[in-house]
Amino acid sequence: MQAGADHRRGVHAADRARGGHLTAEPLQELLVLGELRVHEPAGCPLCEGSGYKGRIGLYEILQASEAFKHKIRANAPADELREQALADGLVLLRQDGMEKVLQGLTTMEQVRAAAG
């Protein structure tokens, strides 16, 4: 079941430049310790200098478990539903976006614009 989606600009594959080191805030968001390098859009004639081409989907996906369905039927409060969804493996927009940043498909700037 798709709970939400946003489509952000993707880094143009032929135009990826290795970016600088992430600052402390994105490192904390990515839950990564140590040094990490990510792709930054560089710009070329094919992408008209933007460094981006096309769109990359960011998705929030939840496979509803029986426990989750039971809580819905019982009119459980939103915080209980969220807790159960996370326990069931809910992938949040921000998490999906960060995975795509690590794969070099988009940038943290685009993920923040989509997922806050």
C-alpha cells in the first residue's frame, strides 16, 4: 500500500560530480558515523546546466499487518497507529529519500524539499 509519494528532481547520471563532505546535520539524519561523500549536481549541456534530469519518486510504503488493521478497527489514536506502522517496517519519505541520496540518485536538498 502506498501511503504517500513525492517526485523530486534526480541527479543527471552523466553529470554527477563528487560533492563535498556532508555537514553534521545530514550525517545525523543518515545515522552514519565517519566520513561520507555524496553526489552533487554539476551541470552540463544535456541538462542545461542544472545538474538534474527527470524525476525520482520518493515513497512512503506500509504493508498493513493484522495488528495495524486491528488498531484501525479499534479507532486507536494516531500516535498508536504511527508506532505500530513503524514497528511493521513503515518506510518514511525522508528515509526513502536518504537511501536515494546514498545511491547518487538525488540530493539532500531535494529530499528536504519533499520531506521537510
